[in-house]
Amino acid sequence: LQRGEGPDKIDEFWEFCPAPERVREFAQPLIDGMVTHLPDIDERIRRYCENYEFRRISAVDRNVLRLAIYEMLYREDIPPVVSINEAIELAKAYGGADSGRFVNGILDRIRKDLDRPAREPLIKRDS
């Protein structure tokens, strides 16, 4: 998401980048949740992003952080370390040379302040 973009851009994305139904069923709730909690998520990024201005974070890194933080805070079926590891891999694949380390640093600080186990889901997901 870029500044000023919202759900209409997400619908446009699905229109131009069709995905199998199972992919959309997995991704859409994550996107919706992230958008719903965006103000809180962005505030956490600002708080934990030491010596770096929020506006200077690349769009890729910012959105990878947003998704991982959403999962860590609001998805009790996903262990935080899983969200962190996936975010690091996304940042390495699609971000800049230092994106993996940057994302890891911020998410690790957030993880340390969580009031939940890092390696276990709080609830089990129905299979």
C-alpha cells in the first residue's frame, strides 16, 4: 500500500493479477486485517524504527513490516517467529540489499515486547 491507497487498489490488483481462489481466500483476510489496523501498525513501526524516518522506509519494506506486524499482533494462529521468518525472506527477495536485516531488527524488537509465546500459536487453526 502506498499513501492514500486503500481497498479499491486491492480490488484493482486482483483484477490485473488474478490468483487461484485458494490464494485469494488465504491472502484477502490478511490484507483486510492489515488495512483495518494500519494506524496502530504504522505507529509501532515508527516507535521501533530507531534512527530512521518512517517516510524513508521503502514501500516494499514498509508493507512487509505491516503484514508481519499484523500477524504478530492480531493472528493468534500464527506463531510470531513464523511471521518474522517469512517477512525476512520476503524482504530479501523483493527489497534492497539490507532489507532482510532491517526488517529482522524491527520485528525482533516488537517480538520481545509481545505478551505471547514466540514459537507457539495461541490458538490452533482448523485444518
